Amino acid sequence: MADINWLAEIVKVHKFHIEFYYSSITDWCLTITRKGCAKDGGDITVFDDECYDLSLLLAKAEVAVKDYCCEHLGGY
């Protein structure tokens, strides 16, 4: 079973914006951004992918978000 509790905790601390939905055309879709955090005031896309396997999509997102946090925010 897919677990997104890790994401809920990180979002509270680092203020990520999450767009998560299911489409019969593209399967599961997940986009994670930080609004207004780019040097020019734009958005930073941390993760953007789609997959038929929800668990795989969430696992890939977890790695991407945690890598981003370690690299840019001093940890998670």
C-alpha cells in the first residue's frame, strides 16, 4: 500500500505545493513545487511525473523531495 505520510510531514515544515490526481488517460500524476522560491521569484518544480503504479510514483517522489531538501534546505 502506498504511504504519503512522509510527504505530509515535509510539506508542513518546508511549504511545498502538491498537485496529485488520477486520470484514466495518464494514470497517477504528482507534481511537487515550491511556490515563489526561485531566485527570480518563480516556482521551483521539485518533482513532476506520472505512473500507472501509485507506490512507485510515491517512492520516486519521496527520493526526489528528500534529495532536494538535503541539497537546498539543510535536511528534512
